[in-house]
Amino acid sequence: MTATAGQAPGSGSDVVGSPAALPGTKPRGMFVRGLEVFLENKLAIVGVVILVLIFGFCYLGPLFYHTDQVHVNLANGNLPPGPGHPLGTDQNGYDILGRLMVGGQISLEVGLAAAVLATVVGTVWGAVAGYFGGVTDSIMMRIVDALLAIPTLFLALVVVAIWPPTETELILVIALTSWLTTSRLIRGEALSLRVRDYVQAMRVMGGGSARAVFRHIAPNSIGTIIVNATFQVADAILLIVALSYLGLGIRPPQTDWGGMLSQGLNAVYNGYWWQIFPAGIAIIVVVIAINFIGDALRDAFEVRLQRRLSSCRGRFSVGSASLDRGPAHRDPAASRGRPRDRRRLIVGGPRRVPRHRRRVRQRQDDDRAVDHAAAASRRVGRRRQYRGGR
């Protein structure tokens, strides 16, 4: 942008002075804004990369690294890591690297399938209970409270001890013991959504309860559902690891990472460390990566963070210079005759605020909101006392 004749180069005329001169931009959707917030979290990107590598290792690795995971070969038992076996062998002669791939397939499949099934059951249960309310809500949630009083691992052990544990039975057992927390979360969302205007309008127009639950309440709780499903995957993987470690997991010759831990526990006392470390490291890495992604998804679906990022980026965007679109776009320094601070006109927008400062500011905003609410509550209490005294 160039200065007009008779005006100083440092005056405010080198920047567009009226909002009408700014190019119109199409507002970004919620998905785009959520994706921007997600990409701001570097740990989430690391978690996605780790999960992609783990899935490629478990499902594409056996296509290039062929091992026999069915027949026992005692002659190759307890071999240390070497050229023929990069991670050594176990007491039955199975290659640890190949077994880590096969066991990872079962652990990931059971974890994902159980998390999806638990999320579906918990969403339907919580949405129905929250929408109908009254006696229906009380009965359904008392059932949930009764099941929550029983430890999840104990309940899973009882069920697995009754039926022989196969991959399908493990998915059902883990799902039927993991949907309780999801139902409570979705019930809270349904209690707030059922009084919204669009739900009331649908009921006035003759819509049924099923339409309200499946077309309005459940879709509008998608943020809570996705975030909870992400953490459910990590919990399901840990639960199947615990069951397999206790000897109630997949039966041999199949295995999972928990079974590898259980079999390698006794061998580690004999110095065979390679039989327990690979599976343990794989479990830790996968669970941490999923938690990173879950934290980022929770931030991505937070409307306040989306609005904050949109307003921050919407203020600075004309050509190669940054420009504030808000009402305070005039520079007070230029109006007083002092030269404009050129450091504010940087390509790419405003200076990035460090993450710890953003957290401190957010905590301060939350504290101020709590203080305002407490002050308002005290004022209401004093008014009631005054009216009661009169």
C-alpha cells in the first residue's frame, strides 16, 4: 500500500482506514475452526503420528516380516536379540517382534470395537434418560449407579470367568462394563438440550421422542461423544491388558500385549528382559498418544477457544500488512503525531502469545467469573434478608 500525495509516509493513510475497504471473507465453519484449534496442539500431532506408525507396524509389518506364531519351537527358546530375531524369542520360541505385531492387532481391534460399542450404548441410554426425565430418568440412572458401585475390573473378571474369552466375548465384556460413564455425561447434555428452542419447536410440530433423541439431542452432543470415545479406547486397551495379565485374556496360540506381559513376567527374573519390555513400551506409547489426541479434541470442540482463535485471526488480515478489524483499529500514536510502531505491521498476524501465558490468562478470567458470581449471590442474599426484615 502506498501513501497519497501530500501525506507523510508514517501517517495513518498507508493503511486502509475504513472497514468497508477490507475484502469480504466467508466465515469459517465449526469443523474448520475446530481443526485449527486441534492443529495448534503439537502434542496432538505427535499422538496422531504415533498412532499411524503403530497401526502401520501392526497391520503392514507382518506383510514384510514373516514369522511362525503358531508352532512351538523349543530349540529357539529364550534367544537374546540378534540378527535373526531383532527382539529375541520367548520361552516357546516365538519371535518377539512378530508376536508384538500380532498381539497389537488384537489389542487395537478389541480396544476400538469395545470403545465404539460402549459409546453407542452409553449415548442412547443417557440421551433417553435425560430427555424423558422424571421416573424414567430416576430408574435408568439408579441402574447406572448400582453398576458403577461394582469395580469394573471385578465385574469383567466375573463375566470372563463364566464365558470362555474369545475376541468377540472380550469386546462385549469390556463394552458392557465401560458404557456407564458415557451415559452419565450424555444425560447431562440431554438435560440441557431438551429445553432448547429447536427441540420445543420440533415437539410442537408433531415430532416424536425418537426423533428428538436421535436427530436433535445425540447429534448436538457430538463433541462430548467423540472426546469420551477417544478416552474409552485407551481405557479399553488397559482393561484388556489387565485381563490378559491375570490369565483371562485371549487363549494361546493367540496373544495380545497383556498376554505378552504375563508370559514375560517370570522370564524377566531370569534376565530375559526382552520378553517384557517391548510389550510394556508399546502399551505406554499407545495410551499416551490416545490421551494426547483426546485432550486436543476436547479443546477443539470447546466453543470459547474457537471464538478466541477466530477473533484473533480475524483482526489481522489485509495483504502483507496486519490490520485490526475491531473498533479500535486507529493507532493512537499516529493521531498524536508520533511515528507508527512498524513492529505491529508484521506479515502473518499478531505475535504469538506463549501457551503458559494463555493458560494464566484463562485462569484469571475463570477466577474473575467465579468472583462475579459469588458477589452476585451475596447481593441476592442481602436483598432477601432486607426484604425479610421489613
